[in-house]
Amino acid sequence: MLKIWGRNDGSNVIKAMWCVGELGIEFERIDWGGPFGGNDDPEYRRKNPNGRLPTLEEDDGFTLWESGAVVRYLCAKHSPGNLYPEDLRERASADKWMDWSSLNLANFNVAYLDHYFRLPEADRRKTAIEEAAAQASLWFDILDQHLADNAYIGGERLTMADFPAGSITHRWMQWTPNRPSHPNVEAYYERLLARSAYQEHVVEANAPRTQQIQGS
Ligand SMILES: N[C@@H](CCC(=O)N[C@@H](CS)C(=O)NCC(=O)O)C(=O)O
């Protein structure tokens, strides 16, 4: 059975797990990293020399790291022509949005994690979150424009292009104070919320932290 190594609340694990959920394949997820540790375990490092999460492992010993590569591999293997576009240009466009999302759109996440949770309380700054949000808002402007003509990132149906952007959009929507309006992103987010795999692997996995932020 497919194994995914990684704690369920890591943003890159969430990206891969939402994909696994949409594919409806059997899986075992192993809590790893963060409070669970194991990052430096020599056997784990043989699977993933970075000691990071997620790591995919299949029964024959095949392993794969980098969440974008994991998503592409799973979609190509289990959903060719659907989540994994067969048309070369459609696939290249999906690749483009996947890379763009991980390299740009998701950047705010580091400052959010640091200043909401990771730094000692005395060092946490609301202004750092606001600065990260202001920068991210410019990327969401671009996404908003794209979604004016597209129901999903890759066009009219969910594809692999959605997993990086769609998964991080949840934190943007729920963790951003005084979030600026992006009507097309908001409508997209509503479409994602209607998906059971998104609820299970994105919304629920983030819930403890979301409650901490919104309750504070
Ligand atoms: N570019 C990598 C980044 C992997 C990464 O940094 N993952 C985080 C979790 S989202 C991690 O391993 N953090 C250390 C830990 O949780 O122990 C990917 O997309 O897979």
C-alpha cells in the first residue's frame, strides 16, 4: 500500500494528502517530523536525504520526495487524462501554476507559522504577519485575475494544478487578519470547500491551528 511519511498538518504534506484523497487510493500516512521527530533517522534519510516531509514510499521500495513531484507522480499514475492533463500545453500550464504557487503564492506561510506559532511568544510580531499578507495579496491579485475566467486553476475541472494553490489558499482565507477581498479566489475556495477530500485533508488537518488563531 502507498505510504506517505509526514505529519498531517505540514503544508506540503497537506498538498500531497489532498491529492491522495481526490484520487481515492488506499494509503497509510505515518506521523513523522515536527513533534513526532524522525527527520534525522538514518533509515528515513535514506528515503529522503533532506529529512523533510512528505516522502512517498511504495511497496517495491520506490521513494519520492518534493511535494510537487509527489503530486505529479500520483496524478500521472492514477488519473491520466483527468487530474494529470494529457494535452502537452494543458499539462505545461498546470506545471506552471504548480511551480508558481510553491515559489510565490505560498511564501506567506513561513512568516505566518513563525509569528503565530514557532517563535517564542515575546518575539512574535503582528506586523510581520501583516507584511507577509501584504506581499501575498499581490500574488493573490494574479490568481484572482486568472480565476475570473477559470473555475479551477487548470480550467474547468480540478487538475493537479490545484493542489499547491488550493491547499495554501485555506491558510490565506482563514489565517489572514483583515484579508483583502479577492472575489474570484473566494468563489474558488467555496468550490474547494464542497469537496470531501479537501475538507478531510486540508480543512480538518489545519483545524487545530486555525482554532488557535481564530480563538486568540
Ligand atoms: N520543497 C519541499 C519542502 C518540504 C518541507 O520543508 N516540509 C516541511 C513540512 S511542510 C518539513 O519537512 N518541515 C520539518 C518538519 O516538519 O519536521 C516539498 O515541497 O516537499
